[in-house]
Amino acid sequence: MRTVSTPSPALILPPRSSPGVLNGSSTSSSTFGTETIAMVHTPPASLSHPQRSLRQPRDQQGAPIDILPDHAFLQIFTHLPTNQLCRCARVCRRWYNLAWDPRLWRTIRLTGDVLHVDRALRVLTRRLCQDTPNVCLTLETVMVSGCRRLTDRGLYTVAQCCPELRRLEVAGCYNVSNEAVFEVVSRCPNLEHLDVSGCPKVTCISLTEEASLQLTPLHGQQIGLQYLDMTDCLSLEDEGLRTIAFHCPRLTHLYLRRCSRLTDEALRQLALHCSALRELSLSDCHLIGDFGLREVARLEGHLRYLSVAHCMRITDVGLRYVARYCPRLRYLNARGCEGLTDQGLSHLARNCPRMRSVDVGRCPLVSDAGLEVLARCCEGLRRLSLRGCESLTGRGLMALAAGCPELQLLNVQECEVPPEALRLVRQHCRRCVIEHTIPAFY
């Protein structure tokens, strides 16, 4: 009988000296020095020696849990994290066969600072490739965010063994570089969701040279990514974003928070190549100004979500461009844009009547006049943050109470507004949660 091996839970558990948490479960394992031991255990004794299972005492046979049918076990196993699923595979022959059912391995989720994630990915993919040599056709999602020991080796393993990959999350893995990311996007043509936030070595997204040469001119050098998060990729510059825009024309969600080297010229490339963009975050990109928002406005009817928080160079001029050409905008975060005034907010309200969420906190020039127009034109408004808006009085809040009955969240912290105005909001907007710093209001 051929003995089949199963990955040890030691692959995906932290050392005993440093307890860790994997997907909410506290676990530990044996160690060799300071490194987690990576082993491949044989199946339970009942798998290698079927006769032993016949010698069990009668009182140990037929445990109540064995009454459950296979589909019930599979339903339970779908809720287990990767490390616990490997543990279950070592219980008995039946659990081994059920735990390695391909339907349970559409996702691999690993976390932990001390986890030797490169080795874990190599052993897990090797086991999943047993029925289909060298490729794992069932694995669609790999989530290893926070695994700081992940290196390019781990991503090369994923790229080579998982051609059907659709989602990859490596947030906070600062040892990952461009080359490994290029290999993944080149070998996984179905990849749609990529999160490389907090990876400072990643400066752009592109195909490898070999993959580019194999593509026909008719196909072009396009990557099928729709979701890309490059938050805190501090080395990203205009040239890198130009490459991303050229290779990823299908992007619908793009997050560039705290990419402080980007300028207005980079946004011009997005408008030229990524016409389907629906969500864009430029928070804390301090070099972005009104000219950049004018380029963003060229996305026209597709844009639904825009965040320009703490972009100090943005004024009413840039907001007018967005409001005029993006009438379907639903969410705007302009917190900390001190150049915005009532005039810009009024223009936004008149041209984007379907607004659902607005954040103009820390905008000292926004006052009651802007709120009155917002309340009159955006009846479906649900979330509004006015934190730190020093020019507000009760008049603007009363207008909100009368004009926005669907309001669900109102933040007026650090605002000097009368308690009576807040009580009126609570009376007319019964589902509204009010965040405030006013002791007299309760």
C-alpha cells in the first residue's frame, strides 16, 4: 500500500517559546533553535496499518461524532483555518480523506510573524498537486498578510503551482519584491485581486519579459487585475503608476494611500488607460492637487468612490471638476483639505445628488451654508463627518435633520453646536448614531 504524506501542523504554527495566533486560534509547536520545524508526517496509523484499527476496544469504537455523514463533516471543515484543517487530517483515515477534499482547498490563509511561510506554501501546494502533477487547479485564494518571513521564494511557488489563482494578499510582507509579483501576475492569468499594501519593495505591476514576448500584438500586454491595493508602497512613483495603468486597463478599484511620491502627472495616465475605475483612494498623497483632480474627472460616469483626505493642495477648483464630470459619485473623503469651502461643497451637492457618504472633517471653511445646500440636494445622505469644523452652528444641523431622514452616522466631535440641534437630528433621523463631544447632550 502506498503511504501518502500530509503536511505537519508544525509548518503553520509558531514555536512553543513564542505563542502565536493563526486566524484567531492560539497554537504552539516544537522548535529547533528559533525556527519553526517544517516536517512531513505520515498519515495516521490507521492509514498505514489498517489492521490496527480492528484491535481497538469496543468502548472506543463507534464514537458519536462518527455518526455524522461525510457532507456534514465537509460543512464543518469549511469553517476551519488552514492549520486546523491540517490537524484534522491526522486524526484517522476518514478524516484524512475528508480534510484533503479539493473543495476545502480553494483558499490558503496563513498568518504569524514567526511562521516559515515559504516552506509551508511549498509543502501544502505539493500535497494539493498530487492528483494533478505540478499544478493545483482548485486553489483560488492565497492570503498570507502579515507573514513577515514571506520572501520571493514563496511567491514563486504560488506562481508555478497555482495557475487558477484569483486572489492574492501579501499585505505587510516587506521582503516581497517586484520580480516575484511580476511572476505571479504573468503565470496566473485569472488573477483579479492583488493586495501588496505595506510592501516597500514593490514599485509597479507588470508582466515579466518572457511573458511579454509570448503575447501577440492583438492580445497586448494586459493584466486582468480589477482590484489593486498599494497602500504604503512608499517607493511608488509616477513612472511606476504609468506602468500599472498601461498593463492593468481593467482596474475598477485602486488604493494608493500614503504613496507620497505621486504627482498630478501620474493621474493623467490613469485617466488615459483605466477608464473603468470606480474606486480611487489618494489619501495622504501630498503632491496631488487640483490639476490631478481635473484628470480624475475624466473618468466621468464610472467613478463612485473618491478619497483625497489630507491632500492639502486641493481646493474648490478641483472639487468642481469632479462634481461636474462625475455625477454618479457616492462617496467623498476630503478630510483635512483646508482649501475647501461652502462653495465647493455646494457645487458637489448640486451635481452629485446621489451622494451617500461625505467626510469634510478638519475643513475650517465649511459652515452652515454648505450644509444647507447638502441637505436640500442630497436627501439620501447616510454618513456625514464634520469633525473639527469650527464654523458650524445649529442652523446647519437643523437643515440636515429636515432634509436627510436616512442619515445613519453624524460625527460632530470637536464642534461647538447646541445640544438642541443634536436632539432635533435624533428626533427626525431615528437610525442615526451621533458622535459628539458635548457633555450636555445625552
